[in-house]
Amino acid sequence: MIRLREILDPDLRLRIRDAIARRRGMSPAAVPEWFEMDDADFVDLLNDIRDGGESDDLDPLDRPYDPRM
């Protein structure tokens, strides 16, 4: 398990927080520092960042169901 506050690189922490918020359809400011993700979720977020992220024009309700989120 990885907590957001345990990511030491401030740029990476900000990018991960933005990716989490984009996936959940919320503001990055609403993602707490203690937010915890498992290794698979962390890798998925890193892949989203590498690939340019999800399209912002998709409504969160239109995305496929992901039981991990």
C-alpha cells in the first residue's frame, strides 16, 4: 500500500493527485494526503500519467465501472 504523503517527489505527488481526482470526478484539493492505494492502482495511475491521462471530455459516469475505485 502506498499513501499519497509517502511520495517524496512533489511533482509526482501532484500528478498522482490530479490523476486520482480525474478518475473520481472530483477536485484535486479534495484528495487527502492520507489517501491510500494498492500497488496495482498506483501502477495504473502511473500508466495514465505516462499515456497522457484520461480524456477530460468524458463524464465520470460514462466511464466503465472499475471496482477498485
